[in-house]
Amino acid sequence: VLGRAGISFRCQCLQTSSHFIRPVHFADIQMIPAGPHCINLEIIVKLKSGQKVCLNPRANWVKMIIERLLNKQKD
Amino acid sequence: VLGRAGISFRCQCLQTSSHFIRPVHFADIQMIPAGPHCINLEIIVKLKSGQKVCLNPRANWVKMIIERLLNKQKD
């Protein structure tokens, strides 16, 4: 359920996957911080195929990939 | 320009902001990895107001907030 301006009013992910997906397939990564609408941080990756996958935010490879993306930026 | 399945074909951000925004205002954070469509990693935050802001992926506070979100997840 997306409310005004696409702000979610409940958790978007019914379940999450911990299976590794090669980042080369990622079109984008959406992080939805926990809040009144949902107690979990949600990480939803959109693949280049258009498919969306809810990732387990506790999975180490998910954290590693996001940190690597951030740190690849030359200062 | 969003192509099939909402996959971007060029950079989404014409400019980015390094000004601190309190994460309490974030509805979600979208990370678009660099690729053939755009040489930059792009980080677009959607605020609860519905407004979208392109953040500077090199800004330390941006990296800190994303890492804090990830590490807040109890293992």
C-alpha cells in the first residue's frame, strides 16, 4: 500500500532472500528505513530484468555490496 | 528517462547535495550503481514530504547514515 507521494504505510516485503545475487544484475537498490509503518529496515533490489527482490538486511553479502558501492567513490 | 521496467538509461541526478538532512525525514534511499547508463553511483533520497533529493555519494554523512542503517540490524 503506497500512500501520498509513494510513502509506504506497511512493510513492503513479506519475506526476504539471503541468496547471493551478483551486483552486475542490479538496476537499483532501495532501502526503506524502519519506522511506524514497518519495524524492519527493508532492502529491495530491482534487477535489470525488472524483477524486484527483497533482500535480508542482515545478510553479510548485502551489507558488503552496499558498503563496496559507497567506498568505490573516489574522494 | 526510464526505459523498460523502469531501468534508467542515463544519469538521474543533474546535481547532488552535500547538505545534511536528518534521516528521520527519509521515506527511502535509492542507490543506482554506476554503469553504462551513468558513470556515477547515484543516491536519491525520497523524503516523507514526497520530495526527492540527489545526495553526494562522497559526502561522509551519507555513507555514515547508510552504514548505520545497515548495522542497526541485530544479527
